[in-house]
Amino acid sequence: MTTASVTSKGQITIPVAVREAMHVRAGDRVEFVEIEPGRYEFIAATRPVTALKGMFGKASKPVSIEQMNAAIAAAGAAAK
């Protein structure tokens, strides 16, 4: 098991083995997600937005910016 100590300023040093496994480097952002009370998961938030390309497959039909804006406006008006 890998451990780390918390400093008086609330900081920790992530052990090298963990940084390497999670591909985290100096300046990268991380998230702490509560998965149940008192238990957190450490997630590297290092993926660029371009990594999301193709996540949902191709659109069934092309939609214009105007159509997107109209759908957003309609949903916003319906929420009021």
C-alpha cells in the first residue's frame, strides 16, 4: 500500500508510483470524487477535450447552429 502524509497546509505529495500509473505531472489537475460518505476517489483530470471526439458516434442527421440555438431556447423557456 502506498501512503502519503498531509502537511500543516493540507498538502500531500502524490507518490511517484501513483503519479506514473495515473499519468499525472506537475501542473495537471486532479479531482476528488466522493463515492460514499467518508470515501473518495482520486481522478486525473488530464484528458484534453479532443479526447472526447467520437465518444457518442456519428450524428444521425446534421443539425445547424440555428437549430441548436432554437432547441436550447425552447428548453430554457419550458423550464421557467
